[in-house]
Amino acid sequence: MTRRGKGEGSIYRRKDGLWVGQYETGAGKKYFYGKTRKEVAAKLSKAIDDRDNGTVFGAGYLKVGGEYLDRWLDSIRNTVKYRTWQRHEEAGHILPKGVGAGGS
């Protein structure tokens, strides 16, 4: 059995026979459950890929303005037309002080 490195998550079996996978996010740990190790390994692999590619991120500790909005804008930049992205970015700047992008 090989050991996983830091940030690669872990997989283990509970006493009741259910398999558990877990990994770290910016806001804590995330868990996956399944009947087989293979099923949990697939879920864990996809979740870690999503985390590392910025598709999904822990937002539990982020405020709407500034950091959350900036991350969201970065995550959609290549999935929408430039003008759509630009309008979203502009809308963030007209939110009340302390709520918009950059806290302006």
C-alpha cells in the first residue's frame, strides 16, 4: 500500500464497512462516502482536480465582496464572452462599500 502525499486526501474504511474519502479545502475538510473503495477514489480524484483547477473552492470563510467575487470572476473568465464577464466585473464595483470587488 502506498501512502498519499500532503494535499492528496485520504481513503479509509469505517467499522460499518462504508468507505470514506476526505481532503482539505480552504475552509476545512470535505468528505465523500461510498460502498466501494474504487467509487470513493473516483469521487476524491475528481474533487481534488476541481479544487486544484479552481473549479470549486471553499467559500465558508470568504465575504461576498473582494475575495469571493474576485475568485468567482476568475473562475468564469474563460467560460463566458468577454463582454458578459466585463459586465459582471462592473456590477461588482457598484455594490455598496465593503461588498463589491476590491471593497470599493
